[in-house]
Amino acid sequence: RALEALRLERSARRERTGTVRLQAQEGERSGRLVVEAKGVSFGYGDEPIVSDLTTTIARGDRIGLVGPNGVGKTTLLRLLLGQLTPDSGTIRLGTNLEVAYFDQLREQLDPEQTVVNSIGDGTEYIEINGARKHVLGYLQDFLFSPERARTPVRVLSGGERNRLLLARLFTRRFNVLVLDEPTNDLDIETLDLLEELLANLSATLLIVSHDRAFLDNVVTSTLVFEGEGRVGEYVGGYSDWVRQRDAAGRAARAESPPRATGGKPTVQKGSSRRKLPHKDAVELAALPDQIDAAERQREELLAVMADQAARADAKSLAATAAALAALEQEIARRIARWEELELKAGEG
């Protein structure tokens, strides 16, 4: 994938003012090798999470991790970062790594602390890329007005909490950035600019996300959980993985020997997919169109919200925003279900 073309496309369509501005504080360059995994296996009891994984992550790679909820994506991240010891195989980390880790479940915010103190720890100024900046000015880059910055964390919306976590993240120096579900609850403006920032980072990226468009726009390769601990590696983003998987399936079917005449059907050993129950197969076939329709509806709601905001129709805007939030949850649910059924279909 040509991410340079992505950058040109995205920069050409954004000429916005008065919007969120994100700036990362990158550390010194790491060595060329970031992570080397050889024959890595890991599990809990008899349940394999990762089985015989071999991969190399080099400086500047942007890796997406894809799989159903609970399959072990965060565990794989911890293995790759050297935070877990594999049951077998080896993990070798490169030199001069400065890792920043964004995890919505474990990165805790003190609900009684003010937004401004969550960033500055009581100081008025912070240093970003060698420049001294007032904390309130820095928070305005993340759409926090001075008044909002002085409120306690407990009153923030989900989107505001996520922007605050991003603001905290970008005060750190790093050359490896790990993001675990970073797009949940982000408003479209912040999400769009986060994509642009990540597309222009020189840091190595490791990203767990169910957001297909986000992965397509940011990553250069994907690690996909394919069942029973198998982790496949594919060039490109989420859509590229789907195309490569489908092409491989068609090729495997084309190479299958013909069915024997007058006898029982030939059993295909090592078939890459198994037959789903009829109900699941029907659901799986319908889900892509349902997801596409829901994503088109999301674009329509965003257009409606823009019109309502322009007319200062606060009541209607709040109702549309609530409908959009519900739709986002439904899209995430359907994508997770699609991944679950695809995983079942891929288990030989």
C-alpha cells in the first residue's frame, strides 16, 4: 500500500481551522530491528493463544492486529513488547526502544482530578518537542476550552475522556506507539486528524482495532488471528487482508481434485474453510452488506449533524448525536460478529 498517496489524498481534502490539532513528541530513532519473533507459542492451560508465530517488525512498520473480541490480541501485544514470556520460541527486542502504550482499559484517569491537572500534574507548562507550552493552550489543541479544562474528569463524556488520554499520550517521548482500540468514542473530527497524525509519524505502530476504515488508512500490514492460535500475516490493511484471504480461498478451491464419479465425495484434506451451519452461513453472507449500509447511514447522520450545528439546533443535534452513538455501537457489534463467523469458517 502506498501510504504516501493516502497522505496526499487526506491533506488535499482538509483545510480546516479552529479544530483539534494533534502533535506527537517522537523520541530518538530506534534501531532498525524493533521486534523479532521466532516460533513463538503462548497459551493459558490447554487453550492456545498464539501458535508458532514467526515475524519481524522493523523500524517504521505499521502493524494492525485483527481478530474477534477475546481471541488474544492484547496478549499478542504484550508478547511482542516483551511483557510476557512465551511458552516456547523467542522474542528479541531491538535497541533504543521508547514505547508509549495507549490502552483504554488500563490507562486510568483519576475521576476527581481536573483535566488540566491530569496533563500537567499541577504545573502550568509542559515541554513538547523541545518547546515550552502552557497546559491550557495544549489542551485547546484537543478541543478543551479553558473552562472545560478546569472541570473534573468524572463529568467528561466518553469522547472527551478519549481525547484526554490521547493528550496524555502525546506528551510522552516515543519511537514505538502501541494503540489498543484507540478509536472507540472518538468524534469524527478527532478520528480524522488522529489518522493524519499516525500516517505521518516515523514511529513504529502496533494497533488493535475493529475499525476497518481506520486500519485501511493507517497500517501497512496486518496480523490476523485465524483460529487455534494461528496468526497470519498479510500486506496492507483490513480490506487488503479480506481480498487476499478470499483470493487464497478461490485458489485452493480451484486446485482441489475433482469429485470421484459414482462414489462418495472426495474429502479435501487441509481445506482452508469448513462448512458453517446454515443459519450462520446465511448470517455471514448478509453481514458485509449490513455493515456497508450502516456505514452509509453513519455518513448521512454526520451530514445531518453538520447541518444542525450550522443552524445551532441544539435539541435536534443532541438527538442525532445519540442516534449516531447507537449506530456506532451497532456497527462495532456487526463487525465483531462477522469476525467471529469468519474465524469459525476458517477453522479446518
